[in-house]
Amino acid sequence: MKNIILLMLLLFGFGYATKYEIVHIKRGKALNVRDTPSLRKSAVVGRLAGYTTDVSVKECLENIRGEEWCYITVPKGGSHLEGWVNSYYLAPMAKTSKFSRLHIQNFLQNFYLADQENFLDKLQVFYAFPMQRYFRSRNVSLMELRQKKVRFYKKWPKRHYRFTYLKILKRKRNYIDVQTTVRWRVEGHGDYKAGKDIQKLRLVPSGNTFKVLAIKYLRHTVYPKPKTVVDENVTNEDNNTTIVTSPIDKIVKETFDGKKYYIKAGSFFSEINKNYLALISKNGFPYIIQKVRQGKKVIRRVFIGPFNSEEATQKALTRVRAKINEHAYIQTVIH
């Protein structure tokens, strides 16, 4: 008998449902999605938060150890994540789940994540057209939004958004109003901006998910760029670490070569945990610690690298997100 026996398409009552949600995951933890239906000899291809909904199951099978695994596909920003998870962590979505807080949170997470990608061909996935502008009668067409996005993406080709807060303001039969907080950072052409937005959105049901009908900015905050700590010393603590406290323009040719790539692995307002740095070294990465002053506080930023090509950096980023920090991102110039 083969080690893996193909069973019916769906197991444990999955046959009557088309969408599923992640269950049995503690708050703050994530479910690993793997490339093969086993914990052994399998690689992690992605992670799903415990609030993930709108999961599609393509097939399920049972291995020789009696473990039941399902091959899933789930929206991830403007694209999809596919792989194997143990069926223990899947449950059919109830009819009421499509209006639950978790389902709304899952949609908004993908909505903001998609803005990190050049997802112009997928605008209609997230927006209901014609859109209302600021909850008023004036409408926004698909073409108008597309042109706005093109200009923004060209100016800031690298974008990072972190959805941190959700409040449901109003529930009606045909729409839901929510308030969100999003922290963001955009980079391009040697410049960058970072800040926080508080928004009000109107969501309308669309099949098993939602679409955004209106967006209003309640508050748009741009953080002041931190000043670099003036200290002319650049100290090498070991072969893998460089502590940078000098003004960047004085050492850019020596340490921060603008043609090279780095991975932003974390920012800290206190001394960095030695175990965290040891984990970076254990995974075979060199790193740089940059100290900058923001008001009365000193921020310690950890950058992994440098790498000589974008291809090498992308390959390393996959491992960094899996082993060190799932929110890490690529940066070509350190400010």
C-alpha cells in the first residue's frame, strides 16, 4: 500500500461547505502552510493568522501515520497562498461567519497587504465601482482610481503596510462601516516616508467576502525623519556585526553601498536581545545595527546584509520571514 492514500475530496464533513476558517490557533500565533502533507521533511511556504477565513480546500488525503491533511488556497493580499495544513485546523465557515469580526479583519488584512503589490489588474477584487468619495454622492471610477494608483506606485515602488486596529462602527443589512488604523512606510528614488493613517471604510457584501465602497481619512500622520546620532565611531563587534552611529552620508561608500540590498529585520527602543541577534547569526546572516535618534529616544535598527542582487535578497527574505521576523522587508538604502 502506498505511504499516502488518496481519499475522498474532502474529509470530516468538509464536503458540504465551500469555504473554511482557521481554528485551534492561539491568539498571536500562526499556522504553518507546508509544501508536503507532513511535519517531517516538509518546508514552510507561508503562515496563516488564527483569524484567517475564506479558505478553499482543493483535496484532502491521509498519510501512513493516519494524519489527515488538506491542500488549501487562501487569498494573501492581491495573490494567493497554497499548500498543505492538517485538517485539525480547518472548520467550515458558518453562514453567520461571513459577517463576523474575524472575517472582516481577514478581508481588510488582505486589502492593505495588496497595496504592497502592484495589483492594478486586481483593483476590482477589492473595490466596488463606482466608489463613493468620502461617503458622499461624488463617485470614483475604476479608471480614476487606476490612474491615481499608477502615479503613487511609480513614486513609491516599495511599500509596507501594517494593519493594527479595527473597530466596527455600524452594521446594516447592505453595508458595514469600520474604522481602521494602518502604519505604513513607502520608499523610492532615494527617499522614504513613514506614518500612520486612521480611516473609515464602508464595506459591502460581495459573495463570500466584501468590497470597499468608500474610504475617508480621519487622520493622516507623517512621522518626522529621525536624526542620526552624531558619533564618528564605527565599531566592528565581531565578523557578523557592524554598529553604525555616524552620519550616513559620511560612511555610505564604506558600509551602506547604495547598489547593495539589505533586509530590515527589526527596530528596537531598548537594548536588543542577544538571543535575537544570535538567531540571525545562527541562520548564517551578517547584520548591521544602526542607531538613530527620534526625539529623546534612540532607535536601534537591525539590517541583515548586504546582498549583491535583488534575486539573492528575495531568496534570503523568504528565510528571514520564516525564521526570524515575518514582517521583514527589503531596503536598498539605509537612511
